[in-house]
Amino acid sequence: MFWNEKIETLKGKDLEQLQLKRLKWTLSQVRHVGFYQQQLREGGIGADDIRTLDDVRKLPFTRKQDLRDGYPFGFIAVPLSQVVRIHTTSGTTGKPTVVGYTRRDLEAWAELIARNLTMVGLKEGDVFQNMVNYGMFTGGLGFHYGAEKVGLTVIPSATGNTRRQIEMIQDFGVTAIHCTPSYAMHLAEVAEEIGAELSTLRTGLFGAEPWSDAMRGELERRLGVTAYDSYGLSELFGPGVAFECPERDGLHIWHDSYLVEIIDPSTGEVLGPGERGELVVTPLVKEAMPLLRYRTGDITMLLPDECPCGRAQKIARITGRSDDMLVIRGINVFPSQIEHVLLGIPEVGNQFMVYVDRVNHLDEMTIEVEINRAHFSGEIADLARIQKKVVKELRDTLELRTTVKLVEPGSLPRFEGKAKRVIDRREGV
Ligand SMILES: [Zn+2]
């Protein structure tokens, strides 16, 4: 099903023409931003320099730090009186980033979400529980307005009070949910604990943090849903940048609104299809906060253009953020890899924490994971067996020796929003 078939299936010359026209518009829009005025002047880049889409490579990158330096309104390209909403990013690693929206931006954003929901078969008659933060986080209001646009019955339940969430799913006959994959796992856990059936659920939309295919299998089995991956970030409106279609083999980027490149994160060199690197996005329709070549920090690759659903341009599921990537004794490790390994071991649960320390100049990684009582005899010898198994499986995948600590079921933190599973205690890292 399509929300906007003409645009969603646009390909070839027609698509290129539209993208080029919008890229030129974006270049004119960023000229209202001091940061870009200076960058373009220093680079000697004028409007005439953009003749083809490849010319985007002449434009400067924008980094998250640039946006922070512009706090609060340095990147707003319209008079503040035309900004009808403000969100901020979480600011977990410094000052938050402010993002602004004009009325037209909000309409464009809702349209992208409407396409996502329609693409996975949601329509009038579906009851949609939006279990994410409705505050400054873009996931709440972003999905909310898109879902209303499609005509779903929207329950703005936000996060927290998991038992109440379960009651609402049952009482209102909820057919689709949206939350982080970590919270979905917690929801499944609590539902099982209290013996609650979630028989009306069919669709799960999960995003805001990277999650593995093993996690998908687990969530589908335990919640009885088909699970779809949702990708976005606040700097690019919020959710709705890319989304899985029913094929669930990569995420379609809404190519009329976002021009994408994949680069080598260390050299900035542009990579080809099938080469994994950092996703760089130039939004094509953002009015209040236009950006050039925004470095998302997310690691992915471009997939072949053909998809049975008829849409084009796909990216692979995000492996991790370049900021989340841990370098342990020179080896790159993403928390999603650890999750994938642990989900494959029935003797342990799905919750884990990672601690990184430097001991005698060597990186040491300790992973805490909960034991699964159903697969544990209670004997000390069995504990040793399970521990050895987890260490071996992690070593086979990560090519790293780790310390594994088995802990009581239910003793590790649960996360309602984005999970924070890694605690890096090394100095100067
Ligand atoms: Zn598709």
C-alpha cells in the first residue's frame, strides 16, 4: 500500500530532476544561516557550482558539534516568528541541539510518517499505541501526527507504567505499537510475568536505537507482532527518514526529502553501494533548519535499488552509531553485536550491561547478563558451564576475550527510552 505512490516510486531522471531542484533550493535556504554563509564563502561555492547531484560533494559537511556550537538558534534559517515548534535532542553527550519547524516542515514530516505507516499496511481501523516520550524527544509527536494523518486511532500513552500500557493494549484492542526495541522487550517480559495475553497486536514499529535481527525474532515471537525497523534523527525532523517495507530487507529512504551519501568516517571519502560507512544526509525540504551533508554518525551501506515493493533507494539496517562503537584493544565492537550473541544463548536473558575498563594499560570488557531460570539447574557447576559458553560465543563473534558475570533475573536496569547499556570507564576515551 502507498500513501503517495507517485513520489514513493519515483526513479531515474524524474527523481534526479526533483532532487537537484530541491538541492538548489536547500543551498539558497542555508544562506540565511551564518555558519553556512561563512563555509560557502571560504569554500568559494556559489549557486552555479551545483549543476548535477554529484556536485553535492563540493559542499561542506555539517557535524553535530557545529549544531551544538550554534545553540540555541544559530541554525534557524527563518525568522523565529515562523517557527511553530521546537524540539531538542537528548543532550546526553553535551549541550542539546535545538531543532525548529515551520508549519510546512511539520506537514512534510507528518507526510513521511504517513508513508511509513501505510507502507506496512496500517490504515483506518487500526488502533495505535505510541509508547515513546512525548516531550522534547521527536519520536512521540512525530509519530503521533503522522498516525492521525493516516486516520489510525491514536493512543498517546507515552512511556512508563508498563502494567497500565498492557491494560490499554487489551482494553482498547491495540493492533500496532511504537516504542524502542528495549522497551518492547521489557513490555514482553512484564506481560509474561503477569500472564497477560496481547492477542490483538499485529504490528510493532521499533526505532531510536540500533537492534539486531535476533532481537527482531525474539520480539516477534514474544509479542506476536511483525516487527519493522524505523530510522530517523531529530536533526532531520525526527523519525521518518527511512523505514522498512514489508520485505524487511533494508530501509527505504524517502529520497524526495533526503539526499544520501555513505562516506568513510575517517577520510570523508564517498563510498559506493555495498560499502559500509557513515550515513551522510542532505535534507531537501527542510525550511526552518536546512542542513548540508549532515554527518549522522550512523553506520550503514546503500543496498541495490530494486525492491519488490516498487520503491527505490534502500539502506541496510544501522549496525551502530560511530559514537557507540567501542574500540577494545584495537577491535571495533558495537553493542548490537553483543546483543545478537546473547539472544542466541537460551541460558541467559535479553538484558545486559557492558563495562569497559583499562587495567595495566589493557582494555578489559566485562559483560553482565541475567541468567534464565528456565535453562539453569541451580547447581554451581551449571553456572560455570553457562559462563564458559557465553565467553566462548562472544569470543567467536567479537574476536575478543571478555569477562562475563551472570546475575539474577530482573536485576539489571530496564530502559523506557533509548537503552544505555555501555559504561566506558577508561580515562581519556
Ligand atoms: Zn521495499
